Amino acid sequence: MSIKNTNYLFVFMLILMILVITACSSNEERLENNQGKIDENKQTRDMTNLKKDGDVNNQDMQDEPIDLTENLLDLAPADPKNLEEILNYPVGPLAGKDSNEEIEEMIVYVKEKLPPIEEEKDQAYLEQWWRAYSYLFSEDYPDPNNIIRMMNMEQFGNPNIEDERFHFKENMNVLVILDVSGSMANEINGKSMMDIAKDSINDFVSDLPEDVNIGLRVYGHEGKRTGKTKEESCQSTELVYDIQPLNKQEFKKVIEPFEPTGWTPIGLSLEKVKEDFADYPSDRNTNLVYVVSDGAETCGGDPVKAAEDLVDSNIEPIINVIGFNVDIEGQSHLREIAEAGGGVYTNAGNEEQLQETFKQAEEVLKKWDEWKRGASHSVLEQRSQLRVESDEFFSEWSRINWNESNNIRAINSKLLSEKYITKQSYDYNREKVSERSQLYKNIKREWFKKLKEKIDENYEKLLQDINKEYEDGTK
């Protein structure tokens, strides 16, 4: 072959290689772009559904956790501006961390999720970065409205409470709904959560006044352990002890065999409550429900809607929820059920706290028993207790706000010292966290004042009623 032909062949092969490489590169780029759009759409749906879907806690059954931080610069929500937005703001993955002890871990996480800022940026980009950054640390703030619901529980039987469900009736009926799902096998201090729950419930019912009717419904008792599929487990909820006067031995015999097994059909269980209380309409009955669960709904039901339907029915129960060792997102979902049911959500992280929660429930039932016997309560003592609880609530709000702000500031300083962000970005973040912290403090003060006024208002109404009764009795 001549040198000329060899040159032509070389040029031809070179052009062919360039075309192949270009085509491959273009295909790869299109694939990456398409995958990026798929991932972005998925992350958008995940962020939108954050408060709705929750975490699945059941052992051997849970889905892979959703990582919401891959596209934070595009997806992070705007800063909250009022109480409602604070309560609905998604809880960040670094919530509950302590920058004094876990700072290095937090630094690594922030760097994994957010790009560095190595040069001056316009305000729009700084705001976008701040939103993503602050979301990572956002805490789960307690709802001040829950204090008002707790006040109603504390003043159960007070005729001045507008909600007639809190007025004592001739009969008092209590239904405990127990989670027997797979994750209840988890242990706390060497004892399974299932055993802790059963022991606590047995202690609770054993100390009830003898005239109180008690019932027990379970869910999650069918599943892998019993050879049932998820679909079968999600249709399994059973009233295992009819609402009736307590037989301690019989009740213990009924609850004892249950072992952690399946999924978590809270919605279906609440739908069945109307049948459980069919013989106990609210005109002559005060009906209480206590849901004990270690996680949110996992069967696609709508427990909030079910709770609302119960409140609107002729049995009008008060639905209280006890979250047992529940993660932050699960707490949010369970709290919504209690709010819909007009009751109180209480989080119990261990056996002692669970028992304490049931003791608070016992106090309500003992008040009813005393009411039937004609006993009275100290109005001044009630007001004092409510003031203490209000103080404790807002101390917790302040602690959460301080921890969140402190973490944001500490990591912000560390990022600057490591030159991961510029001084401009550092100053912007510092100003924003100060604004955010001050807003949360203002909201706390506003609600603290409202609650104090409401406590005193209820106290004054009680005094007026007592004075009127006295005056009528002396005429």
C-alpha cells in the first residue's frame, strides 16, 4: 500500500473514532440528564409527601428510607413565617443532634449534601443555599394547641368546657388500641417494647375505678410470624376484649399471648371503633380511646379521617395517642390523629414514661369516680398545675429553638474556618439564623401569653360557678 493511501486510511479511521466517541458521549449525557430529571421528580414527590407518608418502622418489612437531600438547592422549602408553617415544616435529618458532641459528623453530612461556595454569589443564590442549609437542622416543634387539649383533660368534668365530650356522663368507657406490629419486638434496656406495653396496660387497667368499662383492640397481630401476607396483615384488627367491667385475670389472659408480628393498620382499627362503642352513645356515656403505637400507619389507611368521622358520630369519643419510642416523623403523624380526635398526643420513650402517661389517664378516670360520689376538686390546685405544665411546654420550645440555632451557627463557623464557604455566605447565614430564632421566640411569647390568659379565664369561670352555687344555696 502506498504512503498516500495509508494517510487516507489513517484520516478515515480517526474521523470514525471521533464520531463514535461523540455519539457515545452524547448518549451518556442524555441518559444522565434523563436520570437527573427522574431523580429530581422523585425528590419533589418525596418532599411533597414528607408529612403524609412517614417512616415504616416494622422489622424486616421496611422500605428503604427516602433521601430528601439530593436536590436540596431546588427543593428546600422557604423559611416558616408563622406557627402553622413552623409545625408543618419538614423535620431535618440533623434534628436532635448536638454540635458540642457531634460536630464532625454534622460537618461531613453538610458537605455531602451541599456544594461549596468558593466565590461571591448574588443574594438569590445565597437565599437558596441558606434554605437548604437551615432545613438540614430544622427541629420538630411542639404544638401550643396541644396544651389547650391537655388543659381540657386536666379539667375533665368542668361544665365550662365548651366541648361536651369532656363533661362527665353517667358511664365511663375506655378502649385501648394496642400496636402488635413487628417493630414492637425492639428492645429498651433489654426488655421488648411489646412486653413493656403489655405490662403498662395491665397496670393501668388494674388501677381503674370498678365502675369504668374497659375494652382492648389489637392490630398488627397477623403477619410473617403467623404466615400472613402484608395484605392480610393490613386487614387484621380485632376487638379481643369487649367493652365491659374489668375482670383482671381474664384481661391479662387475653393480652398476654400477643407477640410482635405484622403491619400497622391504624386507620382500619379506628374505623372499627364505632362498632366497638355501638352500645355506648355519647348522650349517657363518656368514651375514651387510647392508641398505643410505635409508628405511623403503614397500610395505606387514613387514620386522621377515621378519627374525624368518629368525633362526628353518635359515640363522640376522645381519641388520645401514646407514641411509644417513636421517631420524629412518626410523632408528627400520630400527633395529627390525636388532634383530629380532640385528644392529647404523648410521646413515651421508655417504660417509665409510658407508665407515667397511663397514670395521667388514671387521674381523669378517678375524677369521674369522685364526681359520681359527689366529691369536689380544688380550683386553685387545677390552675396551679396548668400553669406549671404551660411553663414546662414553653421551656421545651425554647430548648429546641436554642439547639437548632446553636447547631446552625456552629456548623456555619466551621464551614468558614475550613474555607468551604465565603465570608459573604457566612455573614448571610448568620443574619438569617438570628432572624429565624427571633421569630420563633416572638411566637413562643405570643402563645405563652394566650395560654396564661386562657388558664386564668377558665379559673375565673370556675370561681364564678362556685360562688353562684354558694349564693343559691344560702337563699
